[in-house]
Amino acid sequence: MRIGIAAIAGLVAMAASLPLLAAIPQSSILNSATSPNTQPEAAQNWPQFRNTPTLSGVTAAAVPAALRLQWTFDAGAAVDSSAAIVDGVVYVGVGDGRLLAIDAATGKQKWAYRAVSDDYGIGESSPAVANGIVYIGDLNGVFHAVDAATGKARWTFKTGAEIKSSPVVASGKVLIGSYDGHLYGLDASTGKQAWKVQTDNYVHATPAIWNGVAYFGGCDEFFHGVRISDGAHVVSMNTEAYTAASPAIASGIAYYGTFANEVVAVDIAAKKVRWRFMDPDRQFPFYSSAALANGMMVLGGRDKNVRAIDLGTGRERWVFPTRARVESSPAIVGTRVFVGSSDGKFYVLDLNSGKRLWDFEAGAPITASPAIAGGRVVIGDGDGRIYAFGQ
């Protein structure tokens, strides 16, 4: 889903301080929980939307201090889907209905899987990769499981309406939301439906996983919690806000923006809103999902700004203005924020101050979110170009 000027010496110093971690088993990545004040485990892979099941948007991957464009891939149609990167392969959905596998080092296509006809493409649904399978939803309401090595279909599952939510794999199940108003729990190997849970409107957001429960804000203005093991609806809390952004969870608190022009922090155990943030001067919806690090959440807004908000108090730390809506969801590496804007630029910002460190002019709106792994940052734009930045 979309459902982010220092001196070169400063950049080099930051890069040198970033830990270079070895890759860990994919199963560990897909079942980890990330604190906002600790480094996440995933470094060589970015296996799903927002990287971790808690949707933290953070990675410990080493990223060069000075970025350069390594390659560009012309996908031929708009790229709203955010990439996954696993074992040196980039997986991303395209507006004409193709799921692409691209070699992360060279930018060469490995295979293309046709999800649907040209009439129904792949929108914001972003792939998740686990156990050799790539999962993604399309705008015809079909959910696909594709062999990661060959690009051949493993199985498909039909929902009742378009899919813009991104899949999450946990406890042997793959979870996906649909505009038919349901969250589905499917067997990750076979695609057999284990359960489905109904809400009163679209399920646009991607669920975040915390202690065996999938949490998401709904377009029905409720914050939902669904137990992964059996599909029991354990939380249904009215937050009075239509929600398309996906929550990011840390220490039992879910953080997300809403179409009521607010950002909220929901205490999961207490089932109450801990704080609400609203800009007193610029009241616009939040579509971007947040990244959590260093006691802050960073997200974009339809007010054209990227902002950081204190996790404890809900007070604004800094604001960075762009020239158009920011629906891209930021990613954080160390003390750098990576985010696209509909103004056609890809930005790198300082996490602590919000100052611009670097930008790249794509020339087309960027609503997809960055994926970061193996020393590369990958992102697509509205003209169908996929970019890889690295050393």
C-alpha cells in the first residue's frame, strides 16, 4: 500500500556507523517483532510490505552514504506496488497485471507472471515472499501464489472484490484483505481458506502482526484484531476514522494515520486511543503508513509534508515539505529516512532533524514505497520505471 542537507562527511560518518549484518533465515524474518528503539533483524532481505510483520518500515541493511543510480527497469505500466527483495531478486507488481522478478544486481528480468488481463492490473498490493512462494493480490479480486524460482502459478484464491491490501505470512497462513469487506486467512502452502472475518467496509490496510493477532484499521472506522490461529475477532474498537493506512506496531501500541486528518496511537491491551495528532493549520488525510525508529514515527501526508511525531507524546518533532502529496510510506535505515513524493522526487532525509540529505528527480509521481536490502534501495514510479540505487 502507499494503502518518506548534510555534508558528504556527515553522510560518510553515518554510513560507517551502520551495522553490516549477515542474512538470517527467512522464517525468522517473517515472524520477528521490532521495537522502535532496536535494530530489526532483516538486513539482506525485505520480504514484504514495510519489511517486518509489525510493519515497522525499518531495516539494519547497510546502505551507501552516497547513493547512485545502479539501474532502471522500464515496466511499461504504472508501478504503485512496493517491491519485495529476497535472495537477490526484486519482486514487484505492475499496473498492467504482471508480477515481475528482476535480478537485483543487474536489473535484468528473470520472469514475468501474468496475474490478470490488461483490464484489471495490480495496484497497491505489494508482494510478500516466504518459503519459495511470492504472494500478491490484483484488482480483479484474485490472490496469487507464484513459485519464486520459476514464475509459475502455485495456486489462486478468488475474493469478492479488488485487492489493494498487501499479504502477510505468519504461523503457516497468508493473510489478505479485500474490498469485499473481509480479511482472509489462507493456508500458505495450498491456498485453502482457514477462515475469513467480515468488517463493515473495505479492508484496504495491510494487517500488522503482534503476539499472534493481526491488527488493522478498517474503512468502517474500526480498529480490528483477528487471532491468526482461528480467525477469532478479538478486537473491534471504534476509532471514529476511515482508515486506509496500515498500522505500525511497537511495544503493544499501533500507530497510523486516518482520513479524519489525524494520526492516532492505539494501546492494544487497553483498547483505547492513547493520543491523537492533528496539524492545527493543515488538515489533510494520511494515506502513507508510518516507519518507527528512535522514539519517532515518520509518515507522509496529503498536505505534501513528511513529518516525524513523538511516539510517547504525539507531538510533532519536525516537518519536511515536498511539492505534492506524499502517499509513499517511508523506510528508515540508521539515521536516514527514504521516501517518495507525488512531486516526482525520491528523498533522503535526516531522521533526527528532517533535513534533506539528497534527492533524485524521477519526473513522475512516486506513490510506491521503498524496499531496501543488499545495499540497494528499490522503488517504482507512475511512469512504470523501477529504480535501484546503491554504490
